[in-house]
Amino acid sequence: MAGQRIGYVRVSTFEQNAQRQLDEVPVDRLFIDQASGKDTQRPQLETMLAFVREGDTVVVHSMDRLARNLDDLRRLVQQLTRRAIRIEFVKEGLTFTGEDSPMAHLMLSVMGAFAEFERSLLRERQREGIALAKQRGVYRGRKPSLSADQITGLKRRIAAGERKAHIARELGVSRETVYQYLRAPA
């Protein structure tokens, strides 16, 4: 009995089109995560790993969509192939079955290293662009999580003895964000 074809898609932002990654690739079930490449919290990946069975094929657009770095990529591919689950990377045109040749393992390492290198270059260019924008005075940074009125209310409630965690949940921000607003000069 042939297994199912299971698709896994990861997009970094809500604006990215998840459907584009496996467009015209037939899959029986699709798991989609909205998470940064560096993010360790990928709930749909965990769900997909628990769902797939021996004989299934996991289909991913590219290596960098599956893994955060080369070590993560190798771990995931080995984890799947040890369970007799094939994994296909559409963009790279590579398939791993667990019975792969030494050349296939080399290709996995080389292609994974290139993806990790490309991500590092992207982060470096982003940092350089932000530094240049700051020099020109056009970089505004991230939009504040809370309005001035919310910050005033936050400080008033904390001064009244209300728990920071409760206030953070109510405002939809992390406790660390609350602490940052408390540390910020008035």
C-alpha cells in the first residue's frame, strides 16, 4: 500500500502566500506554520511529524522552509527516514529515503549549508540597511505595541498593585513588553 503525500509549508509572515510553495504539487494533507526561520516553536511541524506514518512522503518546497539550520535539517531528515518516511525537497530536486548514498548525504549537507549561509547573508544585509537608515534619520523601528493611553493605564494599574502577568495577557503583550515599558524613561 502506497503511503500518503504530506505537504509541509512554513511562511515567515502573514503577508506571504503559503499556497505558492507547493502550488501544483499534489498532496493528501497540508500542514502550514507561520513562523520565522529561527523560531523553535513550529506547532504544525510537530503535528505533521506525529501524523506521518511509515510509507508516507513528506513534501517541502525547499530545505530552508523545513529547518532552522544545517543541524536541524539533518536531524529532521534522519528522524523521518529512520521511520521509513521519504522526504522530497521540490526546489532542490532532492529526495531522501534512508537508503541514500554517501553522495546524497553530501548533497544534503552542502545544500543545507548554502541555505544557512544565505540566511546569514540576509540578516547581515538587513542589519546594514537598518544602520544606514538610522544614519539618514529615516529608520523609525518597530511600531510600539501599546498606545500612550495604554502605557499610562498600565503604569497606573501596576502602581495600584495589579499583577503584571494579568495586565500583559489583557493587553495582548508579553510580560517582557510590560517590563520594557516600566523601565522606559517617562
